[in-house]
Amino acid sequence: MIEQPSLPELSELSMSSARDYLQRQQEWLAQQFNQGIHVEELVQARSEQMDRVLASLWQHFELHLHPELALTAVGGYGRGELHPHSDIDILVLSPSRISDEAGEKISQFVTFLWDIRLDVGHSVRTLKECTKLGREDITIATNLQESRLLYGNAKVYSELCEAVRCDSFWPSDKFFEAKKQEQLQRHSQYKGNAYSLEPDIKANPGGLRDIQTICWVAGRHFGSSELDHLVTEGFLTKAEGRELQDCRDFLWRVRFALHIHLNKADDRLLFDRQLAVAQSLGYRGEHNAPVERLMKHFFQTIRRISELNEMLLQLFDEAILGNTAIDVRPIDVHFQLRGKLIDCCDKQLMLQQPEQILVMFQHIADNPEIEGIYSSTLRQLREARRRLPQWIEDLPGCKKRFRRLIKHPNVTALALTLMHRYGVLAAYFPAWSRIVGQMQFDLFHAFTVDEHTHRLIRKIHSFNFAETAQTHPLCCEIYPRLERPDLLTMAALFHDIAKGRKGDHSELGAIDAEQFCLNHGYSKPSANTVSWLVKHHLLMSVTAQRRDIYDPEVISEFAKVVRDQRHLDMLLCLTVADICATNDDTWNSWKRTLLADLYKATKQALRRGLENPVDVRGVIRDKQDKAIELLAKKNFSQEQIRELWKRFRADYFLRHTPEQIAWHSEHLWGHSIHQPLVLVSRKATRGGTEIFIHNKDIDHLFASVAAELDQKNLTIHDAQIMASRDGYVLDTFVVLERDGQPLSSERGLELKSSLQKMLLFEMPIDIRQRRVPRQVQQFNIKPRIDYLPTRSNRTLLEVVALDKPGLLAKLGAVFQSQLLTLHAAKVTTIGEKAEDFFSLSNAQREPLTEDEQQQLREVLVEALS
């Protein structure tokens, strides 16, 4: 080690000299870390440095002249573990009430610590107050359990230690229950998910706090919180003890590097920090390769910690609470039930017969009462998994067992979850092992590839239950009647299996899925079905969200790919589950409505026969008749309505529902065409709030409306841009709040007023720049402009770009500058990326020529770059 910076003498100690010393300390720590000094030495060195600083300042403020006081380190600092910007938790302890003079000096002492920019958490208490508060609060009790005397009254500190060690302070059984509940509550904040792409190194399930929970419980019950003590007490094998120590050291290194990079205390490993931390830890490679390697290591580590944490808490439950399961019942010759946990009778079974691993999960699927795996069996599973000489699928009889397991109606309830959690899927076949901890570099997915897939399977399982029907009525109707749900489960397992490889993951995954099915004894037609689902698992989502599903041509093309009702049913369930499993906020009523409308339209097309095209005139006639029926209830005559509709083109009726047509017509009749009309639906329609605008066709209208909606922090999801025969617009927008909810009535009235004002005074377009969100700033997406094939008399344009505030308004302004007519827009945001679809025509209301397309492409790329 290079020599540490020296602390200023007491006579020279000032705020500036103290700050300078702390800064040199941080530089020294960073230098030592970069030279490869072990992180355990550095966290202890940082703690020792702080000991010297506090002892010097204690004397500097003459607190040593008050010998009744004891300066004590508590919490992580009490353990002697300080990272570069860890909190400095201290307790000033006194046997009795502190004098005013001492209180004033303590105040000066603590203020000085804050002034030199230390993150200090402090308390000033008497011995009696400490014991009273500690009995009432488990967090305070835990901090007191981890304390060290830094300076002062050793006698009062010794009395504190005796009081804290006393069984009556916190009996070990109650302490264990409280810490276990504390961990459950912390995990629930993460919804039990350890594989968030932006994890918290401390609080994440499987993070440092889970190791500390083990140590706290052991310290309370056994009197020692050292990991080595768990080995000597027989709770961990030597190998497991080393493993837990290695896991802790790795997370310490990540945390240490993060603190150095940020130069502040923050334990969240956010996207924009991951590359710097990865490079600091020595991960190399181009583009995202260092991050990929770091995060894979991170997720593998927290999985190992989670396994050991679960195993130890079970063992503590028996040792501390005496909860040894009396209710032991045999399942077969090899397995038994201990309460609600499955247990292996022979402690060497899985090591000697690893195929029994699958037998155990078959029992879990067979027995809904099973809630988990017993600690000794979990230990055996971990050991057997590591000693496997080959992939489990290659062991004799395992392919047949796996196929039987996947066909089990209850496999998606718990069995597959535990196979994922305990690394059995990764040990079963190589393709799954490659996606374990696989990062997804976007803001759309919140989880690693394997965790996303697991959540997708869990979502499919939820379609069995009535309580899910409120959110997913169509899937809950369809899924229970699927003839082969196991094929859907197989498709779910493989839908993202090729993520991280070069090439189209859907195409590559389809090949893997087909081969896997054939190798496992599935028939060729069944293997083809699974392969088809994997290949097309994005098709329905893309069609619903990025195409005009009210265009018969779009429905016809989609139906030709789907081919039959069976494929349509399975594809809908897979699509809905896939969307829901990306993150917790992505599903909303708008997407539900789009997918339901696409499903129903495709179902009708399949029943009608793909060789029988839609009778467009008949559709329009039916819609008009239904709208007239609705309006007749409000005393409108057919003659009045027919007169109004003479202004409208056929497209208007084709692309609106009878309810929309009636709503518009009711307000348009008798309304002065010289005044703008803005309607905002009071209830959600098609899953969002609908805005209808009737106004004379003015320059930049779409761009101005888009800019106004953007300033209101609303998201446009759909737009139908139409012109009447007499030069007026009939524009419909579907908008949602940023959280995916429709507008409240108050927001609707406010929006209506602002839009009417903008239209009445023909206010110029105002694309004000809002701050780009932190998460988006790190992405650099090159704009992509594509023209899609179509047989219609319009040009279909797809724009892919970074989703910056004001994007739609900017696009609308470009269309106007090129004298183009916008007919429809479908707006999709996938994380940081906007994938927007537009239907355009030129000034002659014809498709764009090749020259016009090229010119538009160049202008758009320039505007968006």
C-alpha cells in the first residue's frame, strides 16, 4: 500500500484543512482500489481513517474534557466497514442527562462534521434512552448491536454492551422474526424481483442487505456476526462460507467503484453509471460488452446470495424458533414433505442420480400444497447442479421427463418458477444458460431476459384465474380452452432465447425452438406451431400498435400470416403476456383495446374466408345506420344527419365507430363552422381519452396540436387526420397521461379550453423544449426512415427516433413544410425509442413520388439528428 495521507495536527485543524484531508483520503482510496488492493482492506482502512478524524475533532472541540461521554460508532461504521461515501453513523452516549455546556460542544462538533461534507447520522442519548428506544425499534436495536467505542467513557459503553447483549433487550427469537419480516417488506418493494436492470446494490433482493440480515440474526443468537462463525456453528459448509464471502466482496467492489465514480453516496447501479463501473472493475470490450459482463456477474452473484440467504433463514428458523417440521409425510421412496417443503430422503440422491432433479419438480407440479424446497435439499440441489458432468437434457430419460413436466397443467404455477430461481433451467439446456442475467439495453424492458421470460410464463398462468379477467378478459376466456397449452409454454420459454446473439432473435429462436421440440419427442406439427409462435411473437403487438388496424388491407395481411383460429388464440395470449412482462407500467387499457380489436377483426376475417374481401360500402352503410339509430334517440331526424354527412368522405365512416360518428354529429349539427369545435370524451374510449377537433384547415394544425398536448405532458397514441369535402379538418386524437391512464374530467376541461384558444387565435406552433429525461439522455438512436409497401393511394411512413419531448410536433412541422397531407398517425413509444407510423399523401392527394420520398427522408433525418 502507498502511505496514507497524514491528519493535520490539532493546532492546525480547520475546516479547510479537514476538507483537504478528506479529499486526499478519497483520492488515496481510489488510487489503492485501482491498483487492485483488496476491497476488504480498503473498507476497513476507510473506517480507521474516520476513527482518527472523529477522535481528533472530539478533542478539538474539547469534548474529551467531559469524561462522562462516550463517542460510539454504530451500524456499518460500527462494523468497521466504510465505503468511500458511506454514512457515518455515530452515537454520543452519556450515563445521565447531558449538561448544556457539553450539549453546545456536541452541537458544534456535529455541525463541523456536516460543514466538512461528511454524511453523518448522529444521535445523542443517555444509556436509559438507548435501551428504551432499542427495545421499541428493531432498526435502533440492530445499530446498537453493531457498535464500537471510538473515544471516551469505556464504563458507560460497557454498560450499553451488557444491556444490548441481555436476552430481555431483544430475545433472539423475536429479533429473528422481526429481521425476517423486515427483509420480506424490503423485497416486496421490489416485488420480489432481484433482476431489475437498474438494481440497488444494497437493498436489491440478493444484495448486501440480505447478507447483513444473516449476520445480524447470527450475531444476536450466537454472539458473533462473522461469516466464518456460521461455518464453525455448522450452518454453512466451508465451501459455502467462502462462496458467501466471495459474493460479498464482489458486491463491495461494485459499490466501492460506484461511490468513486459518482463522488457521492448512491447505491443504485443505473444505466448511465454501469459502463464506468464496469471499466473500473476491469471489464473490457467494445460497445456494451463491459456492461454485459459486469451485470451477468452481478446477477449470478445475487442469485447465489438469495439461495444461501433462503437456506440459512430456514436453518435459523429451526435452530432459533425450534420449528422442525413434525408433519413429515412420504411422497415416494426418494422424496417426502416437511410441512409445505419438499425434502429429499437420501442426502446423496441428486449427486448420484441427477435425473431425480426433474422428478422433484414433477412432484412440485403434482402437489399444489408444496411451497418450496427444504434447506438440506436445496443445499444438495446446489451441489449437484455444480457437479453435473453434462447438460441435464442429455442425461438418460430426462427429455421424456421434461416433456411430461411441461405438459403438466400446473407446471407454470410454481415448478418453472423454482427451476428458474435455482438455476435448473440454466443447467438443463445451454440456450437458457446463455440468457441468464442477459442485459437488455433499452428503457422498455425492466428485467433481464431470463427474468422477463419467467414473468411472461407467470402471466400466462394467471389467465387461469377469474381475478385476472378484469384486466385481461379476452385471454382469460381463451386460455382455459386451448387444446395444447404446453405448446404456448414452450413458445414462452423460447420467445427471447436468442437475445444477445447476432441476427434476428425471433428467427434464431424459432430454429432453436423447433429443434428442441423435435429432440424432446414432439411431433413435427407441434414443433412447427411452437416455432411459428416464437418467430411471430412480436407480430400482433407491432400490427396493433404500429399499423392502421381499421384498414381492411392490414387485417387481411395479418390474417394471412396467422392462418387459423388456433394460432390466433395462442398468439394473443403470448402477446399480452409478453407486453405485461416487460415492465410493471407498460400494460394499459389502450393496448388492451387495440389487441382486442385486432383479434376480433382477424377472427371475422378468418371466418369469412381470406378469399372473400371486406365489402367496404356495406361496412360504411352499416355504421351509418347504427349511428342514425343512436341519434334518433336524441331527436335528430335522418334528413338532418344525412345533410351533415354530405360534407364527409367515405374514409371518415370507415375509420370511426357508430358511437364516435353519433358523438361528432350531435355536436356538429348547428355548430358554426367559423368557430373551432373541440370535444373531449368524458369516459375512456378505446382505452384512452378521445379528442375530436373540427376546424378550418390551417397551416401546422397537427404540429400545433401535438405541441400543445406535449406541453400538457400527455402522450398521443393514435391520430386520425381527415379533411371534409369543404376544407375542414375532422381530426381525432387518442391521448393518455404519462402513467397510461385516461384524463380526469378536470384535465379534460382544461385541455379543451387551451385547444380552443389555440385554434381560435391561430396561435403559431410552439415547440418548447422540455428537459430530456435522465434515462433517455444516455441513448443515441440514429433516426431511421422507412417506407412500407401498400396497395392504397397513400404513402406509409415509419419513423424510428429517440423519444425526445416535442418529437411529434417537429414531425408535423416537417410534413407541413413539404406540403404533405397527413391522414393517420400511430404513435408507439418503446422505452427510449419512438416508432411512429404515418399515412401521407402529396399536394395532389396521391402517394409520394420517389423524389418526394427521398426529399422527405433527408429533411426528417436532418430535423431529428
